[in-house]
Amino acid sequence: MGTARAQLHYVEASTLGLLHKCGSTEQPYHRVDTSRYPTLTSAQKELLSQGAGLAVGFTTDSRTIGVRWQCRPRKPLHNASDIAQSGLDLYVRDSGRWVYAGSAVPSAAETLSESVLVRRTGTEPLECLLYLPLFREVVSLQIGVDRGSRLSGAGGWSDGRVVVYGSSITHGIAAS
């Protein structure tokens, strides 16, 4: 695995375009610019800085897709796995449907994590959605592809806006 990672060319994910944001933010991986709302509590600001629902959309012809990322440290949750809290999920479009392709598992320490998500034999263009962690603020995120392969952002993927408001059941965690 270390050899494949070393051969990848990494690109800052925010340059590819983030999907499902509520507008521009100073920090690229925040859902909402909390500085615009001075009456928010610190707990509300923390929740809005987490990556839940955000995704990086991109297309690549690379045989390998990797990621490097770092999240802001925070107390572990008893009702969510490390992957849900700090990991990344990759989906690829297959015959018009989004299909789960893999999860990037965070390192045990609160440091930079690195993972290879896809290894394939073909080089046909692959549409991808990389979902951010549910319960951590992402500090940095890079997508790695084979040197010489193409990587482009997801321009024009959004057909409109949908706002979903609700509890943790809506969020998709701790529904029990």
C-alpha cells in the first residue's frame, strides 16, 4: 500500500468543488459560514463546521484513487464508529446509479490520515462522490490519483437546492 500511495499525485479537494454547501465559507469544508450569525452558540457553530452532508464530486480516469485528510481533534462519541466520526465514504456512478465503493478509515491518532479507496484495471472515466466525515471538522483534504491521469471537478452536477432539517434520525446516526 505504501508504494501505491507514494506514486499518487494529490490535489486539494476544495479546488474540485464541494457539493451540498449552503454558500461560500471562509473554511472550505464548513457547511455554513458561522461568522455571519453572531447569535449562534459555540455548540451550534461546532455542528455547522462538521462535514455531514458535504461531498466532493469529481471525475477521473485513474486506476487508483486515494485520499489524505486531517480532522480537528474532538472527544470520541460513544454512539458512532471512527469511520462515521472521521472517515470518508466514496461512491461511484455505475449504470446511472450511485454505488458504494469504499470507506477511508482514519488513523488511530489525531493526525493526518491516508487511504487508498479504489484500485481498478480500467481507465474509463469514473464519476465519484466523496462524502466528508459526519462528526468532525475537516482541516485538510486531498484526493490522490495516478500520475498522468485526469482529475476534474464536478461542475454542473447540482440540479437545485434541497434543505433538510431534523434530528439525529435525519442526520443518519444514533437513530435508536
